[in-house]
Amino acid sequence: MRRILCVILLAAGAAPVAAQTLPTVPNPPAAVAEPLPTLTRADTARAVHELFRSRRGGGAGWLALGTVGILASTLPALQTTSAGVWSPGVVAGSAFTLIGLNKRIQFRRGREKQVLRELAATGHLPASVSRRLRGNFLPLHGTATADNPLLAAGIQPVAPASAGAPAPAATNTPAPATTGVPIPPSPAQALADARQDTLDAVQGMFNAKRLGGQLPMLVALPALRLMTGASGSSSSTPPGQGQQDEASPEMVAAGLLLAAGGLTYMFVHNAPYSDAKFSALRTSYLAGQPLPATIRTKLKPKHMADGRTYRERMERRAARRRR
């Protein structure tokens, strides 16, 4: 009898285990990521323009550094004797000048227009240019409001022969190429671009407000002077005596009050424009909530350009970290 009870109990305990192991519940399907927007020739052209403009500015800096080095080495020598003209300063200054001249010639405006014309017509970039389109000059997707260098004066974008003909294949370009002529985006892409422009304007406005909140840092030096007892007036102490005026309690209190007021203003002014506030605002806006009226009324066209520049810099920095 005891053996029969044991068999019944074992059968009853094994049934749930068998029932749990037989059916297999598949894992929920992973969320499909939205495809990234396709980079166009206009996106590549913007990166090329930024590259040439940055290199021309760097060339001017090298030229200025080389000129200052040569003058700083030759002028004192010419006042005394010509024996010290060929100094290391002259050699270094000449090298800097050559570097600057090379950059100014290699990335001159005429060559930039030639490269952009070739990009608009064929989608081809010289190897010396395409290999530099990385890091700070990585091509990124630009919205419809972004500048298109291919539409500038002197650059004639070439459209395909027919509407159904595919665009010429791109070679030596870091991104798929289409014509430089603006192509109307799809409704979904147009909506995404419009939202991105709005978020860029909000980001630019937040950055401008935070920059204005740093102005109280200018009171740090007067507050320090008050707390240390330093004054702009010269004392009549005889030379050789290192006597210094000690700060009175009133001056220390005034310095502390000035510093505390500046820090309080910075905190109160910057708190509504923090990164956490922007992240929450971005999440709610992309979820379909409208922007608050207090923010909409403060947006200006310059905020969109500033915010776009900031976003592109952050995206390029994130791309470098992923490599």
C-alpha cells in the first residue's frame, strides 16, 4: 500500500514538470530599428566645404605663426650684428610658413569649387579629399533647411538624363551619392527633418541661455579682491617694507555676498536649461506632445543653426568613440 502511494505521488509531481517542458514559448521579436537616412551628395558636399574652410583657416594660422617667428628672430639680430640672423627661430618660422602656404594652396577656393563640381556631376571625390572626410568632417545627414554647397554660384549640379534613370555610381566617396539637386523627401522623412530642426533650435536656445548664465563668473575677481584686501590704489609704504592691508570683516562679508549672489544666479538661471530638462523635453516632443509656449516664443532662426552645429559635433564625437 505504501509503495502504491509513493508511485501515485511521484506521478502527480512529474506531471507539472512535463507540462512545463513540452510547450516552448518563443522569445518576443526584437524591435526593428528605424533605418538611418540615406546620405546624399549634398551631405558629402557640406563635409567637403567644412574641410576646405577649416584647412584654409589653419593655413592662415600657420602663416601668422611663421611670420611672427621669423620677425622675432631677425629683428633683434639686425639691430646688433648679422651673425645671429640664421637662428633656430628663423628655421622654425620658415617651416611654419611653408606649411601654411601648402595648406592655402592645396585647399584654395578654386580647388574647392572644382571638387564640388565633380561631386555634383559624377559623385566622385579625389582620394586626397575623400580620405580626410572622417572625424570632425564625417558626412552627416542634413535636413532640408541645411545649406547645400552644390547650389552655390559657380557650381552646376547635373541631374539624371531621365526620371527613371539611376544616378551615376559614386566612387571614392564616404556616402551613397545622389544628385546635388534637392529631391523631395518622403512624408515620413520630411516630418522627421522638421522635428529635428525644432529640436536643434531648442538645443541652440538652451546653449545660449546657459552661456548667458556664465556671466556671473566675471564677479569672481572683484569678490576675491574684496576678501583678500587687495585694492587698486597704491599705498604710501616705504620701499623694502612688505606691508599689506588686511581685509576687514566688512570687506570679507561683501566678497562672500558677491560670490554667493553670482553662484545663486548661475544656478537659478541654468536650472531650467539643463541637459536633463532638454532630454525630457525631447522625449515628450517626439512622443507627440507640443513644445511649451514659454519655449516656442523664445526660438530664433540663429538657434537652429547653432543647435545643428552642436548636434553634428556631438554625433561625430560619438562616431569616433564607436570606432
